[in-house]
Amino acid sequence: MNDALKAMFWVGSSRRDLRALPQQVRYDIGKALYAAQLGETDPTAKALKGFGGARVMEIVDRYRSDAYRAVYTAQFEDAVYVLHVFQKKSKSGIATPKPDMDLIRERYAEAQRHHKERQN
């Protein structure tokens, strides 16, 4: 375990979106994000498909009868970027809906640009 916490960056509306979720969901997602800051992977996090091996992770949380997701990347040595936080409303399976995937891809590119700028 690394003693130094990685910096946390919130992309787009992700922080505001997290704050709008039920308190228990905020706690569960916050705990998983804290693990990511420590360089660990929480048991509720799994690799999100569709990113060609990039370290984009999805936290899956169930509360009552609803499903919530938080997507982040911890691929950078010194930072965690929270890309998207949302309530999954699709009833057609476990796949992340296309509009959410498109937003995640856009915000992932933004996180990469931001990280590159921070290095200069």
C-alpha cells in the first residue's frame, strides 16, 4: 500500500452528480474512490469494457432497487480522475448505455489532456 494519496480530479459534472445521490451510495462510492487514491482497487470496482486495456474502472453500487455507477481512471501515477457518476436507468441488461459511454470517452480524453498539461 502506498502511503501517499493520489490527487483527485473531478471531470465535468461528476462531483455534483455524486453529491445528488443517496447518502449510502455517496459513502460506498467515496470508499471505493479512496481505495483508488491509495493505489488499490475496491471489490466494487471492475474494469469498464470498451477502453482497450486502459485503466478505466467502474464502481457498481446497488441501493434499494436502483443501480448506481461511478467511472474513474487511476492509470496516472499521481492522480485519479472521476469521469462520470450516474444512476443506471437502462433495464435492458448490465451494459452501460451508449450515451453514458460516449460521455465517458469524451471525459477520459479530457482527463488525458489535463494530466499532460500538468506534466508540463
